[in-house]
Amino acid sequence: MIKSAVIFIVLLASTKVSWGHEKFTIQINEGNAINAVLKSEPFIKINDGYYFFGRESLNWYEAYEKCRVLDSELVTFETDAEFDFVASYLMANDSRENYWTSGNDLGKTGTHKWFTSGQIISTLRWAVNQPDNAGQREHCIHMGYIYQNSKKFELNDRPCAQDNNSLFKYICEAPKLETLSIVVWK
Ligand SMILES: [Ca+2]
Ligand SMILES: [Ca+2]
């Protein structure tokens, strides 16, 4: 979306002012660089990200579809810091539920990747002895209090679907923000 806007503006900017400078200069910055007031509902801002916490208990595919309806995707934790920010938010809200993430090894069993980016999951937030692909049918990754004595949120693999004990809530993550600035010789 932003890319096509840039191409359009670059075409517009092809007009040159008389001494040969481009009339427009365009700059793209990550995030909300000008602190614009944003309407993010139903997404909640946590640190640098925007998240929606789905309350229905669904299989992984249904959860993904719910996020797509919101033009978002199941959450991807690019860093353990992001995981910790979201886990802290849930703990502050007294939630001990299970939540689907975008992580899975559906492409190749044993190679766990974030589905939104195709990146290998490199994290220290797995629960002890996980992922274990129990029964050779656990291919989708959720966060939760994995064991009865768990004291914090961690990651675990569970069956993506066709398992009544793997109907979980879910976290959608909104696309990242970019700020497009146009400077013009008036
Ligand atoms: Ca993320
Ligand atoms: Ca497991």
C-alpha cells in the first residue's frame, strides 16, 4: 500500500524546479515517527506493537482467519522482548489462557517458523521439554501456562486442529507502521 503511494508520488515529483532540483523529497521512517494520533481499535498498543486478543476458543486455522478478517495475522514474536511485553500485559490482566501464535512446523516437521515472516523461531521462551510433537501431531505453537506448576507464559506445540483440547484464544498483530514524509519546495 505504502509502496504504491510512493511510486505515485515519485511520478508526481518528476516535475523539476528551475535550477534542476527535484521539487519533492520523500522520506520513509519506521513507526509513528511524528507521533500522529492513531485510531487503532480493536488493536491495543503494547510497547511498539498493536495487538488484538481474540476471546473465542478456536483451532489454529480458524484463529488465523479471524486475524485476516482484521487485515492482521497471528502474532509473531520477532524477539523474546516482544514476547515478554505481551506476556506482561496478559499477566497484568490476570489472564492464564492459551493463545495461538503464528508459529508452526507445518512446512517441515521439526523446523519451527513464524508463518508471517518465514523466519526460523529462535527463542528462549519454550516451556521445558518443548516443542515435543507429542503423538506426532503437534505442529502449531501457542503461548500459555504449559504445565500445572508453570509460573509464567511459555511456548508449546499443540495439534493445529481436530483436537478438542487445542481450541485456544488467539493474538492478532497489526501490520507495522511506517511514516511517509514529503518535503516540497513551495
Ligand atoms: Ca511481532
Ligand atoms: Ca507439545
